[in-house]
Amino acid sequence: MSTVVQETDQRVIEFDVRTDEMLVNMGPQHPSTHGVLRLLLRTDGEVVHEVTPHIGYLHRCAEKIGENLSPPQWIPYTDRMDYLAGMNMNLGFSLAVEKLVGMEVPEKAMVVRVLIAELGRIASHLVGMGAYGLDLGSFSPFLYAFREREIILDLFEEVCGARLTYSYITPGGVTHDLPAEIDIPPGLAALTGRKPTERRPFLEVVEMFLSWLEPRIKEYHTLLTRNAIFVRRTANLGILSRDQAVGFGCTGPVLRGSGVDWDLRRDGEPIYTRMYDGYEFEVPVAPFDDAPRVAVLGDNWCRFYVRMMEVVQAIRLVRQAMEKYPTAEGEARIPYKLSNKLPNDECYLETECPRGAMGFYLVGTGNAEPFRARAKSSCFCNLAVTHDISRATLLADIPANVGSLDIVMGEIDR
Amino acid sequence: MTIEEIHQLLVDEFGSDAILALVTDRIDPWIEVAPSSIVDVSVFLHDDDRLRFEHLNNLCGVDYLEPDAKKAKTFEHEPHLQVVYHLQSYVHKLRCVVKVKLPRWKDDVEGELPECPSVSSVWEIADWHERECYDLVGIRFTGHPNLRRILCPEDWVGHPLRKDYEMPLEYHGIRGK
């Protein structure tokens, strides 16, 4: 069967190539597109004029599935959105459900949530850092990052039994309390010279890990952040101005890298900020005093550095949560029934996930299943700036620009 | 500034023909705007110094139709579509929800998508959100520079988040069931 393509057809307009220009397809199986992202590049020699991201390769219409499931049943689907920060996705959705039904979780559940969510943030930013190094051709930071992340995954495994898709934080709290005692994860045992069969209290093992991780961050800075090649490839490239970042709805490190001082853990809605009451932490915002001379506000280097500084703050937060945990009152969970009817109401809630503000919009109509379950992805908005930050850059810098946005396709395509 | 004050500002500026309602007895109160005025109202919300809603948090469509006869008995809404805009002001730390109500089909002809003016000239990100909304909910945003499907393939038939959507049984030789 042959079809005649009309001149007005969208495809003709899209592929209308002028002389001396070239269309280059990057992806969907390109290693530095962080998953199945296809970038259509219009290039003039080595210089890129236009970047058109084509997404949807991982689309499974999770929102439609959400309309047919009770909220606790949809939790596993949120794990699979941003699969590098499953805990934070669980938290965002659970809080949205709690906001809708007017539920208040006990203090203990909140402390456990902070502890787990911030550990998740560290794990996610470690991958972001390692993979970014990989994009730029530096292999070792990736291995170091995964060595550290492995220990966090081991800790999560002891907490909830899963290593990637946790479904641990649910409406009403967390599925169960933290374990009292665990075996030291083999990776951590090897690094600190202990026996892997040694059993220690959970919090002690977490502290053991944090005190091991903390000095390593300085090493990453030497290895990557201050590395002359790394700086040359990131600083003054992929510049995103403040107005562009805001207009494109960028959130998280991308927004803060462009100089907007906004963190939902501090500026969000009360149901979310309440969790962080009494915690001390700073929000790293570009420009930085200790930035290399060539770095400018909103470039790739700033976005990367915001993430690195957030790891330091996350370590602080985990330590404070550990201090609060022994005296926290209440249960780790109050029951939420699968058949619990959602009120005739609607709400929207955003939480600060490692990649930005993840929003859930729920509409209830008196049934157990939400009438509409919308997941607003932060990476979706962050990816939309690709064209604007990549205009007139070299083809080889495209991975550096896309990598600095730290996208996860599972979340974009949902 | 409360939602009532924002509503009052909008009514003073555009009159009650454009600003249709204020609903406050919900968790997130909202302001309902007439479809024909949404672009002007958006520009005002974005630019006015007292408001400065520079950030469009979320734009999505909702299909208010209950196909299940049992659930339809307690369903309170007439069949219609909504476009929901969640806005955020960084300067004044304000949040606001704006809604536009549309018929399910243009002129009640089934298959003709309803039209809503595009706000992609106000917030750049609305470009992608509106494409997604067109793709999944089936709303035609007039004045949109590039209204194509974004998540589903270009040749996909139907709009999956419509409540009466039927899953295709076959797509390029792939069986659906």
C-alpha cells in the first residue's frame, strides 16, 4: 500500500531540509540520552541549529491506570515513574492522597519519611553525578557513584525488601517501621574493614555509611567538579536564563542553577513543609562564590554543582532525622483501606523530588478510585528547554546539555 | 493575597462575563474563566505586579463523564471537559487554580474536538502541556504553534484519557487484547 504525502502534511514540513543542513537522529538508543529519548538535530556541519526532542517511547498511560486503581494500588506505578528515586515518588503521591482525604500522619511516620526520602535523594544525585561524568567521557566517577549507591540500595532492601521499586511510603505513613538491627551491607563492610555478618542497629549502620560518604564528596569535587576538562566541557555552556527557566516551568536543580531561590521543602504547602519543621538545612542556589572563573549563572556547571551541594544538605537532614527518630511519637503507619472512599473534592500537591517538583493532581468523586489521577512530571518540563539551551552549540556538546538536565524517561513518558 | 482578592482583581479587570465563578469550599479553591477570555486573563495573571504568576505548575484536562451506570447515580457533574491551570508566583509566594469548562464535543457533534485558546504565548511550557492535553484528553488548542501528539504515536486513533475511550484491538499488527 502506498500513500501519497501531501505538501501540507506535518511530516513534510518537519523534514523540509535546506541546502547544507543535515538532520541527525540521536537516539532513541543513544547511550547518552538517558533512556529512550530521540533528539532530532538540525545541524550545519558541527553546529546545531535546532533540537527537537521526541518522547513517548516509554509511554504506558499510567494516568489511565491510576483512574482504575485505589491509591495504595497505584503506589507501585509511581515507583516506575522516576525509577531512580522511587521513594520520593511514593512520598509525593502519598502526600497528595493524604491532602485529599484530610489525613495527618504521626510524627514517627514523618521522621521515617524524611530519613528515607533524603537517602533516596543522595542515591539519585549520585547516579546523576556518575552518569554525567559518563556522558562527558569520564568513566571512573560512575563506578564510584554506583559503589556508594549500592550501599543505599542495600539499606533500602533491609528496610522494605526491594532495591529499586520500593512502594515503601504509602498513604497513612510507611508500610512498616525501620528495622531494629541489620547485617552490615557487604559493600560498606568491605569499605570500612568490618565483617559483613556483623549485626548492628540500623541507625548505626546509616551513620557508618554517612560518615564514610561525607569525606568522599571532596574527592568527587577533585575528580569531577574542579577537573579542568570537566569545567571546559560544562562551564559557559547550555546557559539557561532565569526568565527562560521560569517560563519553561523548570524546577529543582535546573531552576536553582538559574538563580531562583525556591525549594518546596521550605516554600511548599504546609502538609509537606510540616515534615521538615525543626530541621536545619540550606538551599544551594547559583551563582556560587567558589565557582570556576569561566562558569556563568545557569550553565551546565551550575546545575551540576547544585546537585552536589544538595547531597551535602541531604546528609545533614538524614543525620537530624536519625536524632529525632528514637523520641518520635506515634506509629509508623495509620491504616488506609483499599476501599476508602475519596471525597467529592480535588487537590494538587507538589513535592521536591531530586529532579524537581513532582506534582499529583487528584479528583475524587466518592469512589475508592480517583476520577482523575494526573502526574505532572518535572523532567517533562526540564526537557522542554533542550532546544533553547542547545542552539548554536556543537554537536558534541548536546550530551553535556541534556545530561545536565538529569532526566529520567520513565517519568517523562509515564 | 487570598483567592477572593485575586478573584476580585480579575472581576474588576475583566467583568463577570469573563470571570464566571469562584469556588472556595474545596481544598484548592479555583476561579472559573470563560474559554474566550483565558488568554487575556493569563496575560494579566502573568504580568500584573500584584500577582506575577510566572510559573505554570501544571496544565491538564479532565473528562467529566461517568460511563459506569452504577457510579453515575452518585455522579454530581454534567458531562463536560475541564482544562485546569495550576499557577505559582515566586515573587509573592502565591498559588492559584484557574479552570476553563468546555463541552465534550464541539457543537455537540461527536468526533469534533472542542476548542480552547492556547496560552503557550504566555507560558512557554504550556506548549508541551497543551500537546499532551490534546493527545490524551482531546482538546484542540487554537493558536498553538505546533499541536501534535506528544506521547502517543502520530497515527494513534482516539484520546486515551477520555472516559469513553476504547482500547484499540490492533495497532500495526500488535494485538491489543
